[in-house]
Amino acid sequence: MTNLRAVVQQCVERQRRFRQRGQRINEQNTKAALIEPVIGALGWDLFDTDEVHREYKRGSHENPVDYALLLLRTPRLFIEAKGLGENLDDPRWANQTVSYATMAGVEWVALTNGAEWRVYNAHAPVPIEHKLFRKVRLEDDVDAAIELLCLLSKENMGDNRIEELWKGFFVDRQVHTELTDLFAGSDPAPELVALLDSRMPRLSREEIRQSLVRARANFDFPLVAAGTVAAQPQASPPIVYESPVRPTAPEPSPVKSTPRPSPAESARRPAVPVTADERKLKLGDLLASGRLRPGATLSGRYLGEQHAAELLADGRVRYRGRVYNSPSGAGEAVKIGVHGLDITDSRKATDGLDFWQAEDALTGDVVTLKEIRRRVALGRPR
């Protein structure tokens, strides 16, 4: 494998040279000068179309993604490229690529303009802004760039190393949410006050509460290095999660999370009650509303495997050539296919509206059918 550190440093020098000359670099030149050298340094064969497929399209009528990186001829990572200087904060770029990856059954997406790389988990059951795993600017920190990029190497993608790190990151973010909420604002969690009261009998509960109001808590979660690139730094900086409730002022860190999701968002909103109006709506009603399209691809993940089905115009679902009267029936078929006909009824039982995801035709994001039903019942985009 080409030395990744040398390639990243070379890309940084090229960016500086382009900037000093006032050159505007279009997308094609950005790919050639700043993106493809990195792909090659990560161990992918740029000249083997079974490994690096440019302008990849799942279907003939779909828009292509710039690169699909394949293992055993199966796409494992999509890379969407933009010209150097393009603003990656534009939500269109992430929405389009992540939605396409979800429909194609590809879990990992990288969005880059050559200067910055952002990596998303397309299958995470959270809003698009929380699918972002990590992002880094090459000029800001070469070590942090190597730490992130090496997760996308052919070797690491084959070992699914990024999935292991994502699981820890996803859990840490939820734990951070709860820890921060315990200390949030002028009303600290009563259970925290009670716990400290039991451990500090000489202080009153009000004294403890007032102390917590003055407290500025900051929780850092160390990253685990990928460990397969020779130039890998020996230690990783902590992840400092940003808190929209009461921000602190930690030391700058090269890697920060995106704004944290609420506990409900992090698990497909399990605490949100289903209203009577929602229960009245059937798939046919969602199709009639225009938020679901006939022929739309439904995607569902079970035991680490991605499954795809087709939504028919009459509200039924086709999965592996067989038509089911409901998404729950199709979801049960997935589980039967995994466990066999001896599967217990309790394990087979499936909430199809929560199991299957689809693109909301009005907003363009990919969410559960249950979430689309909720939006239709509320009569608003989100």
C-alpha cells in the first residue's frame, strides 16, 4: 500500500499551491489531483473496474455516484466527489448520496471536495444530520485525516473495522446525551441530586442542586485507532460531543461529533405514542398522499444484513419474488429466511412499518414507514 501519510501531505501541498495561484479547480481535476491519489493509497486498485467503479449506477435510469468501491464485486463504499472549494455543508450533497446508498444497500458513504472528507453511515436509523460518523479537513490535522481515511482502506473495509468503531461511537453519543441532560440548565435531574444527597449527608439537597447548576460538565470519549496503516498515529484524540443545551469550552479537538440526537431519535422514536389518526392510515393512504411512490424500494436491516423489497401500487410488498399483503408480512419473511421455518412466533413477529425504510418523496430523506405515516397524519413535512 502506498504510504498514506505521504499522499495526504502531498494533497495538502497541492491545495496550498492552488490557493496561492488563485486557481479554481473543477470536479474532474479535484478527483485527479486530490481524491484518486487517496483512494489508491488506501489499497484500492484504480485500474480494476471490479474494485473501483467510476460513475456507478445501480439502474440505468438513476443518477450515478462518482465512485463505488467494491469487494468481491459488491459495493461496500460510495464516494461522492465535489470540486475543491465546494461547500459540503449544503444538505443536498449528503441527502442525495446517503439516500442512494440506502436504496442500493450500501452502508458507508464518503463525501469529499478533496480538502475535507465526511463519512456517513447510510443505514443508521437516525435523521440525516446524525448519520455523519466523522469529518476532517486535511490541512487542519494530517494525523486526524489519516485516522479517518485509513478506515476506508480496502483491508479495513474487508474486515468491517469501521462498523466496530461506529457501534461504539453510536452508543457513546447516546450515553453522552443522557449524561449531559443530567447536568443541563437550571434544573438538574432529581435522580442525580438524590444520588449525591445519599453520598453527601452533610449537605442539603438544595445546596447540592445549586452546586450542580453552577457545574460545567464535559464528557470526553476516547477514539480507538484503526491500526492497520503504517503511518498511523499512536494515540487518538477524544471525541468531544457538542451540547446544544449548555455548551462548554473544551480544548479544540480535530474530531467532533455532529449535534447529538435526542434519545427518541436514536432508536427510531420508540417513545413517541402512535395516535388514533396514524393508526387509521394504510399504505394506500401514504401512496395517495404522494409521500410514497409506487415501485419504491423498501430497505430493512436484520442481524447485520440489509434486505430490499418493492412497494407495489396497491400497497402490497414484493420480497424475493413473492407478494405480501403488508410490510409486516414481508418483514416476517425476512426473519423466516434467516432462521428457517422453525422460527418461534415471538421472534417472527414484526412491526413492518418500523422494520422497513423508504424515501419520503416530499423531503427526500430515508425514514421508516412509520415515520412517513406520522408525517402524513400531522400534515407537515417533518
